[in-house]
Amino acid sequence: MTQQAIISILGGSGFIGRALAEALTREAQGTGRTIRVITRSRSKAKQLWSLPGIQIVEADIRQESELGDAIEGSQAIVNLVGVLQSRPGKPWGPDFDECHVKLPSRLARCLIRLGIRRLIHVSALGASDQAPSMYLRSKAAGEAALRGTLSIDLTIL
């Protein structure tokens, strides 16, 4: 491989993200692969600082330009960003809208622009536009936004 392989994790400083970053860095040792954790605040990823082969990148992923800069050069992206609660709103709360709907759409645009083909997107069991909760309906809308992007090799968990 002539180019260094980079796997970027959005939401890598959260509970699942930290565990994934630790597992991927163990697996990547000696391979030349880099695990990049993208976070709002480097201090939130403090537990990961000492892992070999890790990059911690601070970015405001609500800004498309910062998101693009943060993932540039990656061969694969794992999106773990999510919130469990939101202020009320229609059709779902604004926090759900930002994390579960707008971010996946923004991410898809960045992937296409940068030529990054691989995305693993973590959604939620029961995500549906007919689901009883705003959380699940917003997760379904984010999935739909990604599924509409045919040039991405997409896995939704």
C-alpha cells in the first residue's frame, strides 16, 4: 500500500467510540493504518491520547468545511454520532435534527466531494418514519439521506 490507510471515527470520544478506537488501534499496530478520532474537544478524548497510531482531530462537524477537512485522506469513516434526548420540535427536536439528519447529509456531501467511498453509519434498532419516538424517526431520516447517495459504499448498523 503506497498511501497510509486512515479510518476516521466521528463520535470517537463517546462510550462506543472509545471502545472502537481502542480495538482498531490494537488491530492496526504494525500495519501502517492510522485511526483518527474526530471530536468537538480534544480533552473529551483524553483517554485515547496515548494509543499508538491514533490521531485526535478537533473539529466542529456542524460546519461542512471543518468536517471535510477532518475526514480528508480517510479511506473509511465510522459515524457514531448520536444524541438520546432533544429539545421538543417538529417533526423531531433540533438536537435530533442536527445529529441524526443534517450530519449524515453533510457527511454524504463531504464523502462525495473528497472521493471517500466507505461509510459505516450506526443508527438505531427500530428506526422508521412511522416509529413512535422522535429519536427513531430522526434516525430513519438520516438513514434515508445516506441511502440516497449511490456513490457511497454504505453499511448501516
